[in-house]
Amino acid sequence: MSKIAHLLIASASALLLGGLTAQAFDAAEAQKRFNALPDWNDTISGAPYDYTATMKPERPYMHQYDKLMMHKFFMARPDQKGGSNVGINFEEALEMIKGLDRISRGVPKIVYLVGWQFEGHDCKYPAFDRFNEALKRPQDATARDSYRWLREEAKKYNTTVSVHVLVQDAEPDSPLWKEYSENDFICRDTDGNLITRAVFNGQPMYDVNIANEWQKGFLQKRLDGLIELVELKDAGTMHCDAYYARMSPGNGQNMAQQEEAMRKMLRYMRNKGVDVTIEFIHNGQRCDPMIGLSPAAWWLDLSGAERAKIPASLLAGGQEGKFGKLWLKETFLFGDNYQAEDDFNFVDLHKDKNWAEAWNRAKLGVATRTLPYLFYNTLKLENYDEANERVYYSDSVVTDWKAKTVKQGDTLLRQGNDVFFPVVWRQDGREIMAYSQDGYQNRTWKLPKGWSDVKAVMVTPVEPDGEGTAQKIKVTDGAVTLTLAPNTILSVVPAK
């Protein structure tokens, strides 16, 4: 969930004072209906997983999240008039994928689509069985056809396309509302009232009781339908936002019982060949962080001490912070991932839809977040000096927050937001990305380890719409001298 979503929830919470929490509901009748439903034949464990025993996931993840970049594309939000306020359609999403692939130099990517269903973001849950037809291409019969087209085209640009959903929210305008409220699949307070937390998109948001839902097999039915609809087995991943334990005291259920069902869901999806990434690790709304069951968090809300102990191969990100409040020190020391969601949110945040400014934000994010992060993930973290705000990696790499530098021995890789990192995901390992947020004149960079045989380099400007003209630059004493305009990415490779 983006920062704007949480702001909207908070600002709307005052609307709950006028009877939305007191809808006509017969708790006894709902309990009776629930008891009459047959239990699902459950063979899946809901036990916690102790990742500390091996520091590895319970089962290998479907993707190597420590070697890729995760994005969300904010596609649309309901206009509260029965239509959809579209920020990015499927055709524009492909152009974004192409541009991100170019500026990221072909790094593997996962894109989770937000607002792909019904009229947009967080609409008509708990149902997620219809595409948002406002997003489709004119030449396609349905939005699902456009989604399939996008998914297949994205593969050409090192990108896996999947979807964003919430499994624990319910709105009264949902096609499933009657079934879920009548069968006791909505959380209840001690007085028997249905529990709601806020108003979103003009609708009160209620809490789904996934412990009850799981017991009767209805959550599994929802998930199976999603797997088929958006062909999740092809993607191998999905994002579950706000994956919190919603307690139901009216059913005598606490956080532990809800979390048991949540772990079952993660294992169920992995049985189907689908990883589930989640929004947070902590955030105070879950006791079990479920590390080793979920491969990545959108907001990597871990302390420096936790980052030093938990490898990205076990738990990846996502940006450091919460709700858009970025933790810059942890990002600099350990790295994180560029998200794209807010930078291209043309519905809530950037209504002028200025693509040029969005791409400048993207270049900054890719070069100063993902590029260092994936570089550090190829190394072993040897020591976190919390007092001096430094991290020591293998191969003589040191990140220093106070000095705002990253060095490999005596070779400077970063000074502030001027970077000169190897592009570690390139198969030949012989490319460097140079970037500067503010630009500079005639700055000399020493070539990194493994480039001692290089006598000249080809330097090429990289933009979302393609590469500029390459320039050959001589290597002098193992170094090159560059001039960069602000917000410029250069690809540096050995000259042939």
C-alpha cells in the first residue's frame, strides 16, 4: 500500500461515527450458518517456521528476490461514481516496463499491478475475480486479454507481471458481501458487531475472518480462482497488501489463531507454485514476521541490527521505511529496492502526469537504491558497526553513512548520490553504471576490481526511451574521467 492510501484511510476514519459499524447483523444466525458448513479437509500446517535454524526459507522461493527489482504500478482507483479513475492503462504499463528495463540495464523485475480489478485499487473485496475493463487496450475484447498481452510482452524486457490484492478486507458493495456476512466470515467484536476500521473509496472496510474462512475452504476457493484468472502459476508470485492479523473477539479468536491461518495460506500458495510477498515485517499488527515463508516485504521495516543478521536471500525488499517515510541511513548502508509506485501514481500524487519528472525520479531510485542493493547482495556482510554507522562486507567493501561513501579497498564506488557501481546482474560482469543526481564536471573514477586489462571504455547515455551516442574514453592509470549532467545514467563497458 502506498503512503497516499494510508492517508486516505486515516482522513476518512471520522466518517465511521454514524452507523456504519452498526449494520443489521444477526451474530447467532451467522454462527449457525457457519457451523452448518462442512469443514475443509485441512492437511496444511499452520505452525510457525523457525528460520534461525538454517537461515534459509522453509522451501526455495520461486524467484531469487535478492537478485531482482520489485515494483508496483498504480493503475487505477474507483471514482465513486461507478467508474474508474485510470492513471496507467495496460499499454502505458508496457512502456513503463520497457523504460525501466533500459535504465536498469536489464535487471530481472517483478511488477505487481495495483487497481487491476473491478474499478480499481481496493475495490469490492473480498472478491477479486473480475478485471478492470477501463484498463484494456482498444484492440482487445476484454481487459483480461490486455493483461495476458502485457504479461507476455513484459517477458521480453526481463519482467514478470503479477497482481496486488488484499485478502483480509471486505466492502459492503462486494459481490461476496452477503455470503461472507451471513456465513460469519467477517470479524466480530465482543458485542457481536461486525468490525470495520475505516472508510476507503467511499465504502466502509470490514475485516475478513480468515481463520473461519480457511476452516470452511472459502479462502482456498478465492485463491484458486485468482490463480486461474490471472494465471499466477506463470508468474510464480503475488503481492498481498496489509497482511495483518485481524482479530475477532466475537468469535473468541485472537491474533495467534488468525496468524495460524495466514501461515497456512502462505504454504498453500507455495504448494501451488506461487510466492506471496507482503507489505511489512513488523508494523505492530502481527506477532509472527513469517520470515522464511514470505520472500519479500514491500516496506522493509527492519532495524540495522536486523538487516545485519537476516540475509536478503531469506528476506528481501522493498524500500526501507514505512508508508513513504524512508529510512535513508539503513538504505545507504544495506541497500534496498526502488518501488516506482508513488513516482508514477498519476491518480493521487502526480495528477499532471509529467512523465519526464517521473522518469527522473525513477533514474534516481534505480541508481541509488537497487544498483547498490544488488551489489551488496553478492557479498557477505561481515560486520555492522552501529556506533560508527558503517557496514563491512567481504571483498573489502565498506559503506559509511557519516562520510556518505562506499568504497572497495581504496576504490570509491559512491559519494553521496554520485555512483559508479558494477552492474552485477550482467552475465559478462563487465558493465558499470555511473549516475549523478546533481551532475559534475571532469570527475575521475578508478575502475573497479577485475578491470585492470581495460585500456579504453565505451560510455553511453541511457534514457527510458533508449541509448544515446557512445563515446570512447581512454583509461589512464586504471581510471576514467567523466562529465555528467544532472539525473544522468551512463553505461560504461570495455571498448572492443
